[in-house]
Amino acid sequence: MASHETGTTRRRRPPFIQPQSAERPTRHPAVALAMALPCAVLLVMLFGGWEQMANQAEALADLLGR
């Protein structure tokens, strides 16, 4: 015979999790991308990220044996 619990128990959410409300709609992912992409491009240009990415891709291709 299966055991049966009487009464209902409710879990409490941690204080850092806030429920979604109609006052704060979520942001569309395309908007987040449009905000982050210019910063990413600037950082790549300033710190030579393009060359580093090409070097990493070449090293990975060599490791996999092309």
C-alpha cells in the first residue's frame, strides 16, 4: 500500500529569486545581443582577440588532425 501524506507543504523560494511580475517584463534576447555585441567587437579590436582566436582554431585543427 502506498503511503499518503496529509496536508500540504509549500516550499519557500530563496530571497534572491523574485517572481516575475507584469511591471518588469523580460528583455528579448535580440536586445541583449544588440547591447553586448558592440562591446565585444570593441574588446576584440583593442586586445587583438581576432589573432588569438585564429591561433586557437589552428591549434585545435592541428590537434584533431584536420
